[in-house]
Amino acid sequence: MAAALDLAVTPWGMLEGGALTGKYLASAAGPARYAPADVGERTNRVAAEVLAVAGAVGRPPAQVAMAWVRQQAPGCVVIPIVGARTAEQLRGNLGCLDLTLEPEQLARLEAAAAYQPGFQRSFLESEGVRGLIFGDTFARIDDHRALPRRLSRTS
């Protein structure tokens, strides 16, 4: 859709809170957003594949993950939203701009990620995200689907 409408894509969360850098696969010191036990099997599977590709291309895993996302939308301008906490992380993330992954590397990452339909909806319907979006006003929104039908359609 973005390509057809000549829209830019601005993805966020490309590193899964740092999980795709591999920091939850081993006991790494340093700041962490999640406890290792809270990172799911799927995310760890993708992280392991990102690390494998990173080793093959000689680049940090963050660059590989971001290059992978940037190559998902051929023909589109992709402007990643980075969550770097330090200037060093920002410089490292910008390294994804000159990294092009080979088709077989992209296929490896895609196979590990195995898209799961329904994510966006379940994410937006989760209580935590709903609270971020609506605050305490969500319960006050009229759901037109819950109202009785006033008009009936006839064939």
C-alpha cells in the first residue's frame, strides 16, 4: 500500500526492546528492558538468526535487524524510528544505511520470524496499549456495533 500511494514507512520497535541484538540469549550485563524469562521463544529464535547473519556479514546485530526492516518495503522510503539511548548506539544504528542483505539472508530471517497474523490487532487491544492511547476514556466511547440496529435492510 505504501508503495502504491508513494508513502514513507516509519517502523518502530525494530530491535524488540534490544532482544534482537541477542542480549537476552546470554547473561549479558548492562541495562535491559525485560527479564530474560519474559522474552518469548519466537523472539529468541529471530535473535539467534539475526546474530548468525550478523556474524556472516561482520556487522552488529542491531544493524542487521534494521537493514532487514528497511529491505521489507522495496520501492518505498523507509525511515526507521530508532530508540538509541546513547550517541554510540545512534552511530551504530546509522550503520544500517549502507548494509544490504543478500536474498538468502533475508529468507533466513523471514523463516525465523514466521509472521503471525493478528499481532497488530491484539497489540492495539491490549489493556496496556489501550491505556496509552485512550487513558481512562476508552470506556466512554460509544461502540456503534453494540447498539441495536435502528434500520433494517431488506433485499
